[in-house]
Amino acid sequence: MANTNFYKNEIEPYVRRWLSRKFQKTFEIGEVALKLRPGGLHKFDAVSRDRKIVAGIRSSMARKNTWQEGGKIKATYTEILFLSQIRAQKRLLVFTDNLFFEKFVKRSQKRYPRSVELIYCPLPKRLGIRATHSNRKSSKEINKK
């Protein structure tokens, strides 16, 4: 089974620090109440301490010459749905892979709520290389099944 510890322990903390610099606020993992009935909570990857900014982080990577990311696309839309169902001044979906970000924006043709802003967070080279390696390893595991 794919090990997601690298993303949780290195990529997501990096993105939270990046968001902190960008918005001059401290971010942490946090649960936020949903507006849906019967309500409930959803755990988001980055929530500002004042709870005015809430973000999901997408570390999925796209392949260059193909668009076989069906599960990745569905997971991205699911996170957009959750972001659209909370009360916050700013709702962000942060992508760490520029190719996936560009492909998603182009493919979605803005078929998502305007209340959710999509942004790209460039990773430092060392994290980007490790993310690529981790993603390839996960893809090989999935394709064996």
C-alpha cells in the first residue's frame, strides 16, 4: 500500500508555511463545520488560526502526455465540494504540481463554485524530486492491482 507519510509530514507542512508567508497568518490542520444538513465536520489540510482562510492541498501529479487521472480528478472535485460547504472568508485549493494544476483548470472549464480559489504552490526542487519519486512508486503499486 502506498505510503502517504511523506505528503503528510513534509509536503503539507511546507504548503502551510508557504500559505503563512503569503497571507501573514499561521495555518494548521483543522476541522471545520459544514453547512450541509445534517452538518458535521470535515478535516482540512490548512486552516488559519482565525479560521478566515481554509485550504485543501492537492499533491497529485499529472503525466505529461496523457490524461488518465480519473480518480485524482474526482478527489479534487470532492475537496472543492467540501470547501464550498463551509463558512470562511477565503476558500483555497492548493496544488503542488503545476502540470496537474494547469490540466485541472483547463479540463474543469471553471465548472466549480467561484467561492473556491485554485492556486499553485511551487515546491522547492528537493521536495519536488521526492514527490515525483513517491508518486511514481504509488502509481506502480496501483497499476499492479
